[in-house]
Amino acid sequence: MLIGVGLGPGDPGLLTLQAVDILQRANKVFVPGRLAQELVEPYSQPYMLEFPMTKDQAVLQSHWEKNADMVAGPARDGLVAFGLIGDPNFFSTFTHLRRIIQQRHPDISISTIPGISSITAFASRADIMMDTSFEVSDGSPLTDRIILKARRPREIINSLRQKGFEDFILAQRLFSDTEEIIKDQEKMPDKGDYFSLILARKRRE
Ligand SMILES: C[S@@+](CC[C@H](N)C(=O)[O-])C[C@H]1O[C@@H](n2cnc3c(N)ncnc32)[C@H](O)[C@@H]1O
């Protein structure tokens, strides 16, 4: 089993309790760089993988495949963690690595635990408050939107459809005993909870 573990934005005090627990229990911990290595070291002796900075696609592909195989080996027999800066599902090395492992080793079960992302953590350091809608970009096409306080899911989804969004996920009361994650469009309720959000996604090319 492989778990992508978010290590937070760089402060050793900003790892979650779950991150520490997984790092301590894992048989092996991999990291993609020195900052992640330093954050993991109080809890485990990590192995650093090399991700070369080159535009040569053949070199890149062979490194990614080699790294995927190195992680998949021990993950087949026990608990393996891959620790990375911020959150493992936001603009992360783990997303690409995971894709290659799934192609080459479809038997490995893979999950993630969230970390504090630079996208939210920076506001505290810069002492600014975010309370209007904003865009996060790495230069790639803008495809996704997150709607908070999704009290009227069907209405919201119908309106976003007119704007070209095609896929929707409704998440309610996340991490509680009554958590609901609805991906089936037919099952979207008319009324939502206050603790709800919708991810709306345009199809990617
Ligand atoms: C590959 S992305 C990784 C994002 C990470 N998964 C996250 O959730 O924050 C790397 C980019 O995240 C941003 N970033 C990550 N950690 C940061 C930090 N401590 N301070 C400022 N920006 C940071 C920078 O824009 C950096 O180029």
C-alpha cells in the first residue's frame, strides 16, 4: 500500500498528526527532495528519489518509470509513504508518479492524506485575508472551479453547465461520520449542507 503524505509548507510544526503517524509506521518512506527529507527525518530515515530537471522526454520518462518501480516494489509487500511539500493532490510530484505506478503496477493500492498547502498557508504568513473568489494558476489551462457553501447543489450545477463545466463532485461534511462524496450527477440533491463544496470541472484535451 502506498500513501502520499502531505508534509505541509516547510515548517516542521505544520505536519499533521496523521502525517507523523504514517511516517512512523511506514516500512519505507520516499521523498523527492531535500526539504521533504528534512521534514521526514525526525520520524523516519527517508530515501531520496532523483527527479532530473531536463526537457529530454526520453530521459524524464525513464527516470519516472525507474522511480515508480522503486516505490512499487516495497509498496506491494507493506506500508510505503511518499512525503512531499504541501498537499499531495495539488500540483504535486506525487500525482504524476501515481499515474505511472497505476499504469505499470495496477495491483498497488494508493491513497493520500492531505497536507497544508502553500496555496492556503501563505495567507497566514503574509497576513492577508482571502474572502472573495480567486484563481490559482500554474500557467496551464483553467479547467476547474470550487464552489463553497453549496447549499443548492442542483441549481449550482445547472448554472455551471451553461458555462461549459461538465463534471461535478459534491463533498459534504468531509472527515465526519456523515461524510458524503457524490459523483453521480443523477444523485445530486436539491438542498446541500452548509459544510459542502462542489468541484466543477471542464473536460481536458
Ligand atoms: C510543484 S508545486 C507544489 C505545491 C504543493 N504541493 C503545495 O500544496 O503547496 C511547487 C510550487 O508551490 C509553491 N510553493 C510550495 N511551497 C511553498 C512555500 N513554502 N512558499 C512559497 N511557495 C511555495 C511554489 O509556487 C512552488 O513553485
